[in-house]
Amino acid sequence: METEIPWLCIPSSSSGYKRGGGGGTGQPEEGGVGSCRQQLGTWSCYSPPLIFPRPSLTRSLLDFTAQRFLLYWVEEAPATSTSRPATQTAPVPRTPRPGTPAFRAPHAYTPRPGGSKEEAKKEKAKPVLRVKLRVVKKKKVIVKKRKKLSPTHPSPVNKEITQDPEPGCPPLGLESLRVSDEQLQASSSQSYGLGAHRGRLNIQSGLEDGDLFDGAWCPETEDDRPWLQVDAGRTAQFTGVITQGRNSIWRYDWVTSYKVQFSNDTLTWWGTKNRSSGLDEVFPGNSDPDTPVLAVFSQPQVARYIRVLPQTWLDGGAACLRLEVLACLLPDPNGLFPREPQLGSSDPLDFQHHNYKAMRKLMKEVNEQCPNITRVYSIGKSHQGLKLYVMEMSDQPGEHELGEPEVRYVAGMHGNEALGRELLLLLMQYLCLEFLRGNPRVTRLLTETRIHLLPSMNPDGYEIAYQRGSELVGWAEGRWTRQFIDLNHNFADLNTPLWEAEDDGLVPHTFPNHHLPLPAYYTMPNATVAPETRAVIDWMQRIPFVLSANLHGGELVVSYPFDMTRTPWEARELTPTPDDPVFRWLSTVYAGTSRAMHEPGRRPCHSEDFSHHGHIINGAQWHSVAGSMNDFSYLHTNCFEVTVELSCDKFPHESELPQEWENNKDALITYLEQVRMGISGLVLDKDTEQGIPDAVISVDGINHDITTAPGGDYWRMLTPGDYMVTASAEGYHSATKPCRVSFEEGPTPCHFRLSKTPKQRLRELLAAGAKVPPDLRRRLDRLRGRRVRARGAGR
């Protein structure tokens, strides 16, 4: 129970005291900001510490201003106060905040000298009141504090708090789906698609308004007292809420102010009070549909249920709301509530968000801890000059070993999708520690594979998102580079020229079906190509990557190429690659080993339920993306790449990182091991036994070829089955042989030795200045004769 009393405010100036409040109104006047309240047997001042309960009788104040001291005391409450118990002990000042000087020795209040005997008797009859003094002698510190605590126009409580990014408790889990639909209720809803279960922070709507997947909770228009309620499932300490408006391309709806109430049984409710007026606190809401707005309560509230009650909303709109609740679940020693599954990880890793400086430091520490299997290098710089660091992990870092495949993970293409970045930082720590422990699975992975981890492709965008914070960054802030380029649309469109050549019957004899060259417009100096994109393309061209995954956030699905629809005017269209079985297998492997994706009964993140398809989808069938890294990687290099959408929450809170790591740890490792699926081998010169670079490996029935690395080694990803494989190279006779891919772990060896053509041997001899051997001369003469006879027959 609280009782607000009038008060006085004393500044630290030598000009004397100013009075604040009066007439028992409890409203601030000149020089006064704040109030004092009676709570649990004590009197506490909640606003700037220069606040005093007003004496019931007119008394003179001790004048310490000559020495520029600050005086604090507490006088008894007015006799008319009925809420204070008769057995109430003397009021005690509020404990000073950490870092402030302690209160001095207490003093007793004595009656004013010179009074009558009757007055003295009355004074003696009053209860003796303990008074504490706090003396601050540092002039400069007092002046600085006074300037901060005395604004010309008092601001709303929430306006001050929204500048504080540390509300004290983590999110309850509306956005991350830890809070189930059954825990959300509302006074009313316009439709099922606008029900309470849709009132989650950052939830995205479907393409059409009025469907089952709209972008907020919206009450009925006739509901004059709307509310959205969240059940924490057990007693919790609530510290704040974060609100958004409605996500829609057709409407503008958001709440501009609201109140908050709490309950333990949904029958008795109480709200937060304004410190100055004692009235129900009204929090400022949103000014646009998408920007999250944080409100921190003046005092944490312990309850099980929390309600948000919209008070005002956009003129002409509806009281639509998306919400996240900040709360700390309290212990349940008596076992009154159902036990929740333990969240977290036992791995001793660094579970926190890392900005650019912290990321670089962590990568250096991993390299120093495991110098024999790690190497840190940069592939380029961002627009702002931040380096794109890569962690290489292998038993021979820094060199390509013959016959060892190269794999990569890329994260942070969109700067606000932070989970992938942290997962790669956790993965490099984990692989290092497990290798030192002798984990056989990790040891085999690092000795048979060369792994490259790029945690942040868009470090400029991430720094923007990091500064806003995990819950306040919203859905799009930090997504683009500092040049406002979406990197997943910034790679060269190689799909269109390939499909046009296929329609003209030019593939593969006239137009290649692999390693398509960059278009001329893309290589021009004024082309709109981000430096981050150019750096990654150069990286792809230097290293013969075989397998890759691009880590994103905001959904729970794995998408595979093609990402662009073949029909130009179609927004969605199934557009598979010639290697569709391989891509479906890779996608299924990750989705099937991700805890979050195959969790039974898990609700969809936003507007599509991918569980019906095993949490995998063809990218173009989901939504068309021109210039994606997946399509470019497949058509310009040997690399097979998919996109992994890791979580509904793009930027999860630090407290959720251990569980997200456990959700994806096994999937990340299992996906890398898939590089062993298919065939691998060497294409050698039959005479010299040297590897033939850029030899073409073709598989009958699959209209997509790959090439050998500089050492003549290759890896062709294939699903189990029997294949006819052909190796060919310029200046050599091609060779074809059957290769069987089994279900056993490891690639099937499939080597080739190619013989030079007579023309190629002649070129090499002439270039070396040697004489032509007689047998070669005779073979060349026979070839010329055949050509002459063929021409004559054609006439």
C-alpha cells in the first residue's frame, strides 16, 4: 500500500531553499520534481534525492547553504493520513544508491527555542523522529548532479527509461515462441488472423490482409476497453514491455499510449503508478508500425499475468499491437507450477553477442589456443573499412591439400540477422576445444576437410543492429550495408543468360552449363556492386569450394536453389536445378538434425508452415530472389550452397544463445560431413602423372558439370546410385567410366588418366623446339587424309 505526501525540494545553490508542492496536492511546483511514498513501513523518495516530506507544522529549516551542503531529512506524515498504520515506526530514508556517499549519524528533532511551555509539552508528546543527514562537500559533483536532476520541463517516466538499453530482465519469449499461443489472451479480436496469438514482436503478416496469418493482434472496433494478456506460466518479476504496431502493406495501425496491469489470479489487477502524481502510469506507444519502443516500469512488479491496455491509437486506425514482455521467472521451491525444460548448454563457450572488436578478439584467442589447426585471414573490407575475417580450420591450415575438399559457412549477410554470426563464433570455439580433447568425430572432420568460417559478411550493418540491441533493432534495421545494398540481391544474375541459351538449344555444346562468366555490365567500374560482394566473389574464385551454407534468420526453414523463378512475371514458382536431388538431400540433413526445426507441435514463425514439407523448400517456390549467392555459387563455381533460416528471432537475446547453440550444433557439424557424399578423385595426365587443372567432370543425365582444382583433384556431390562419369580436358582424349555411389560413409573414388591428342602433343613439341617423332607424323598424315576424303564426300 502506498501513500503519497506533499514534499519540499532543496537545491544545492547558495541562494536558499525553494519550495515544491503545496496544498496537499502532491503536484510539482517550481524547484520540485518527484514525490515520497509510504511503503512497507518506510518512507521512500523515488525521484531525485533532493526531496523532502513537507512538515505538518511550519518550522524553520536548518540553513546549511552557507557551506553549500545538501540536507536530507524526513518529517512525520500529516496527522490526517488514514492509510498509515497506528503502529507505524518512524519513517526511514531510502537507502542511498550505490556509489553515493553514505548517510551520517542520526539526530533527534528538537522543538524550536523560545516557544511557550504549552508548546514544549505538545512537542514532547509527539513521537520522537529519527533524522539522518547526508553531507556532500564536493562542489563540482553537486553542480553536475543538479543539472541532470532538474529538467526545465519534467519528462514522462518512460521517455527517460527508453534511453536505457538494460531493462534488467530478458524477454519472456513471445518473439522466439517460448511463450505458447495458449498463454496469450485478449479482450476481443477482429478475426482469427488478428487474434492474441499474433501479438508477438516482429511477427510478419501474409500477403493478404484478412487471412489466418495477419501481422498483429487487433481488438474489435466496438471494444472500448481492449487488452492483451500474457500468462508467464508461473510467478515472474516483470520489468518492462516492448511494443510495435501492425505489420501490413495495406493498413496503418498502432497504439500511441497504453497502461499496464498485473495479476496473480486474473481477478484482482493492479497497475504501475506514476512517481509524481500517483496516478496510473501511461506509457507512450509507437509512432510507426515497425520501430520497437521499450518501456521500463518504475518498479519491477511480481505477478503471473500481465496486461497491456491500449489507451489511444492512430486516428482512423485500430488498437493493433505486437508485444514482447521483459520478465525474470522466479524460483518455484514448492513445485506449484509445471517444470519447464532446462534451457542452455554444458559447453564452456562464450555465449554473448560480439561486436566487431570483440569478434576479432575472440577469433584471435581461438587461433592462439589452437595454432596448429587454425588460421585467421581477411578476404577484403566493407564499405566502412571493417575487415571481413575468416577462420580457417584444418590439420594443415593455409594450404590446399590434394584430395581434401573445401567447405565454408557464411553468416551475417544481413547485418541484423545475428544468430548465424554467433553460431559460427561458437562453432570455431567448439571445434578447437573438442580437437584438443581428442573428440574422434571432430578430429576426423578437421583432418579430412578444410573448413572456412566467415562470421560477418556485412559488419557495417551488424554494428548498426548491435548498437540498437537485440530486442530493439526491429525487423529491418541493419539489414543492408552502409551503401543501402541488400547483399543477397547483389550477385550477378547468371540464371537469365543460362535459361535463354537453353531455350535456344545452345547448352552445353555452345553455351556452358557451369562456370558461367560474369556479365560485362557487372564488371564495369560504375556497376552497383558492394565491396563486400566483390570480396566474396574473389574468395570463391581463389578456393575450390565444394559445399557451403548461407546462415540467415527470421524463419525456420532450409531453402535451396534456384532462388529465382524461371518465368519472369511469377513471384513464386518451383524452379529446380539439375542437381535437385542433391540439394534436397543437403537441406533435409540440416533440417532433420536441427532441434528447433523438427520439434513436434512447434507453431509457424510467421505466415507459412514449413513443417508440412520437412522444413525445406525450393527458394523460388518460396519467393523469387534475383542475384542470390546460392544461384551464383552454383552457376559460377563448383560449390553447392543452401540458405539456412536458423530461428524465428533474427537477433535473439544473449540468454537464448546457449539454447540456440544446442538447437544447431549437431546440424552444423552433420552438414559439413555431407561433403563426403558422392564421388571424388584425380584427373591425371597419362604420360606425366601430373594433375590436369580445369578438367570437366560430366555425369550422364545431369546437365551441370564441374571442373577440377589446380592439382587435378575434384569432388562431385551425388546421391547414392550408379552413374556414367566422363572426364575431359582441352588437348586430351576424354574418358568415361561407371561410378557407383553407395550409402556407406565417404566418397567413392573415381580417378581418370587422360591421353593427349596428337594435335596437343604436336603443339607442345613445336613450342619446345623439338623434332616431330615419325609415329606422330604418320598419325597426323592419316588425320589429314581423313579430313580431305570427308570434304570430298560432302561435295
